[in-house]
Amino acid sequence: MTSVDRLPIKMLHDRVLVKTSAEEGERRSSGGILIPATAQVSKRLVWAEVLAIGNHVRAVELGDKVLFSPDDRHEVEISGESYLLLRERDIHAVAAKRVDTNTGLYL
């Protein structure tokens, strides 16, 4: 049970509350070198899990994984844990089982 489950939060408008996983910070290069989170390049996009959404959010649901730029975020601390607050328009992609691979575009 996360602190978001214990504290009732209602997100407003197009806001999305997400949490990055602990292993998102560190990564390994193709040569096996461990790159710490503090050495991350600012242009690198990050995946996070959606924990709460506002009433005007249309393309994202609870539990989805979303891709966003670390520059477009606001950090918030709730009950001692850090979360990120995003706008739906700042989300670049959504990964979920319900996402259809058919774009509906005619080329």
C-alpha cells in the first residue's frame, strides 16, 4: 500500500500524478558500465506509472506507464515519498495493454 492509497487525493484538470521506479535512476551502458542517476542526460525521456489523474485527462488511465521529459515535471512529497506531477500534454507516450496498434490513419 503506497502513501497515495492512504491519503485521498483528487487531481484537478489535466494533471497526472506519477511515480518513477527505483531502478529508473541507474542504468547500464552497452559495455556494462553502471551510470548513476546523477549523471543522467537531461534530454533522456523517463517512464513512470500513473497513480492519479484529473477529470479532464482523456488518454491516460490509472496504472498506465507514461513516457515524459524530466524537464516537464514538478516534484511533490506526500507522506515522505516523492512523486511527480505532470500535465497530460507533457506526456509523449502511453504504454498499456488496451493501447491498439492500429493508428486508424490511411497512407
